[in-house]
Amino acid sequence: MDRYVPNPNLFRELAGSAAMRDLLLDHAERGAGVARATAPTYSGPTFDPAVQRRGEYRASIYSAATRAPSGWRAEFGARVAAE
């Protein structure tokens, strides 16, 4: 009978795997899709008629997966400039 030997690096291997990156990125992309679908649109007048705000927020929504020391990190957000 073989003796069970725990792998102390199991969490690090799972957290850093390509499958984990794909899983987290998939969830981030779904979240970004929901944010795009429910994003508000600006339809009112602006102080400067040359400024167009329609779709600006929706177009700035992104999703990404980045490698951190503890494993993959996925996020979604918006890159709209603050006023």
C-alpha cells in the first residue's frame, strides 16, 4: 500500500495554472458583459456642444486577468475619466 504524501505546493500550482486563469477570466468577462448590458447612457445636454458622452462609459468597460505572486487575479471595471 502506498503512503499518502501531501504536496505542499498544491495551492500554488492550482492558483497559477492556465485553467485557473481561464476560469477567472471567463467570470470577469461575464461580469463585464452584464455591466455593458446595464450601463447607463447619457442622453442629456452638455455644457460644451462639442462633447459627446453617448456610450462613453459602456465603451470603457474592460475585463482582464493578471498574474499575482499568489496566483491569477481577474477583474472587470471601467476606465472612464473622473470629472
